[in-house]
Amino acid sequence: MTAEFRTSKPIFASIDSSFSLYQGDCNELLPQMREKFDLIFADPPYFLSNDGLSIQNGKIASVNKGEWDRGNEIEDIDNFNMKWIANAKTALKSTGSIMISGTYHNIFSLGRALQKLDFKILNIITWQKTNPPPNFSCRYLTHSTEQIIWARKSHKHKHTFNYEFLKDLNGGKQMRDVWSFPAIAPWEKSCGKHPTQKPLALLVRLLLMSSNENSLICDPFSGSSTTGIAANLLNRKFVGIEQESEFIEISVKRKKELEHYTESIESKIKDLAFYKKTLL
């Protein structure tokens, strides 16, 4: 049975309770779930929507993603990150850890917040995109990476780190902190797309690294719930929090798609195939 908030019920829950979605503000919901989660993965707003232009699939496109991603003053962004990360810390178990995805636009604010809130930063993982869109302005280098800060709640308690598995996955060598993955493939958009959707393969590796079977994982900005799909593929339980109805609908469709096409989806994720072999 998955966790439940004291004052809220999920807007969607799978029959086996391994996948639950709550609609609302994570700053209101996370404090209701004190010390429940083994792991939190978060992809918070980048505050990039400034009416600029970019190139997507060879075409000029707006960088605007929605009002939720509109830029604010630096102080406002810092306060936003401090608030939600403090609430995330409350929701983590003492042995829990958090992973936060960002770019140079917000990663420094996120790192400062983690330090001020006394998290122990473990790694900064670099996702190197193998197929980044070109630089439209030609005034600086092509942005081809995103960062994921991995930190644990406590300086005293041990966190989950599946070191030996990652070493085996990496051909017997220690796994490094730069990972190459392409952006999301067309099949990952079959139910609709979130503007900052992460590739499923990236989330699978992150969860394999930092959680175990039956771990309870939360994504407080769940979007189209890639975290939840990865969690369920790996027999983890998932709680997602999302404000936008559009993305909740996509998430539900993706979960139902997973139930019908599990083997097909599994076959597309290299790390998942390796993991399944270790269970035999």
C-alpha cells in the first residue's frame, strides 16, 4: 500500500497502489508526509520562459513552456527553491536522498538551497545529450548538458547507493558522473509531451543507482510522470505531485500504456534489460 496524505486523496491511483498522483502545490502536500519517502527526484521550473526563440526538430520555436516557468527576480527564485526543498527534506526519511535536475539557469540556486538546508551533496551528475538542438543565436556554445544534483538528507545516516550494480553495468569499472543519453524518443511522446520531459532511460539509471525494490519515490513536479514510469518498471512505488490537469492526464495515459505494453517499453531501455538479467 502506498502512502497517503493526511488531508488529501490522490486524483489517480493504480489498482495495486504503486502509482499515485496528487493534484496541487507540493509546498502544501509535502509537509503532510513527514519522513515517508526513500527518494525524491525533482525537475523544478527552470524559469526559462522569456518569450525567446530556439530550434526544435529543425524549426524555430518559442522557448515558452507555460506560466509556471516564467522567470522571476533572482531573490524570488532562491526563495522558491528554499521553500520547496525544505518541505522535501521534511518528507524524506532520515536515510533518504534527493536528486534535482537543472541547467545553468537554476542549478546554482538549487545548490545554494541544499547547502543552506544542511543536505550533504554527494554528486553532480552531468547528462550529456547526444542530440542537442543547435544554438539559434550563434553567440555562444551549444547547450548540450543538464545537471542532476544528488544529495542526502542526513550527514550521519547512510544513503542507498547501488555501487556494485553500477560497476557491473559499466563493464567492471566505477561509474563516472557524466552520462550520455539522447533526448526523448518519439515513442516516449505517444501519450503527449511535457516541455521539459526527461528520457526514460535517464530516470531508470538514476533510480537503479539510488533506490531499491519497493522503495517509495516522490516527484513533487511530476509533469508527465517519467519518474513514476521508471519507478514501476523497477518495482518501486511512486507518488507524483502536479498542478496542471493537462500533465496529469498525460501521466494517467502513460501509466495505462505501461500496463498494456510493459515488455515493449522494457526492451527499449538498455540498463533495464541488464537489470532484469541480474534478477534471473
